[in-house]
Amino acid sequence: MHARVPVSAAAAVGALLTLGTPATAADGTQPSRTVAWSAGHQSATAAGERWIEQPRYLVISGKLSNTGTGCYAVWTRFYNDFVPGPLRKQAEVCGPGTVDVTARQAYQLTTTGQLTVCKGTEDTKDCGPWQNITSWPVNRD
């Protein structure tokens, strides 16, 4: 009876780790498990999917769309070990239209990141809410 408890506990922990592991696509194909993301501000919206590729890259893929006038941009910021990195513009669109959003970021367990949509293309002074893009829900395929 006592020999079964450690084996069962180890199996349960292994199952949880497997379910909580982000999707991977080592061969460059779309992974089977992804996490949706979205953000918006005024007349612009951005949405897509994110996943982890080995060896440890966060991949962001999606579209930025604008239905009004003016320019809008998608910005990201990553933190490594609680140290903020630079703001990075990932895509921009001026006037009505849609553009691709693609980004790759080195990723470790201590990496956190955020994404937002801002009016204009030069800074992050007029933006929608920042969205967390490094939280990983438990998925079951």
C-alpha cells in the first residue's frame, strides 16, 4: 500500500505538469495548443494566438485592424527576473485596414510580458489596457 502512494503522487504531478505546459512546435508548424490574446483601443483591435516554441521562444501571431482614421500600433514589453525590457512596436496600421502581428521573444520561466494597442506609432502615451501574454491556462487536448 505504501509503495503505491509515491507512484500515484508522482503520476499526478507529472500529469499536472504535462497539462500546464505551453504548446510547442519544434518543426515550425502551428502547435496543437495555443492561447488566444486580444487587445484594443478606440477604432483599432488586435487579436491572435500565442505559444511556446522550443528552444524557449514565445511566439505571438495575429492581426491588427483599424476601422477608423489615424494610426495605431501594437506594443509589447517583457520583463526578465522582474527587470523591464524596452517597449517594442510589433505592428502598425494607418487608416482603415489590417496588418499582420508577428513577434518572437526569448522565453524563460521568469519572463513575463504584456501587449497593448496604442493610438499613433511613436509612443505609448494613448493606449488601451495592457494585456498579459505570458499566463498559461491548463489546456486539455
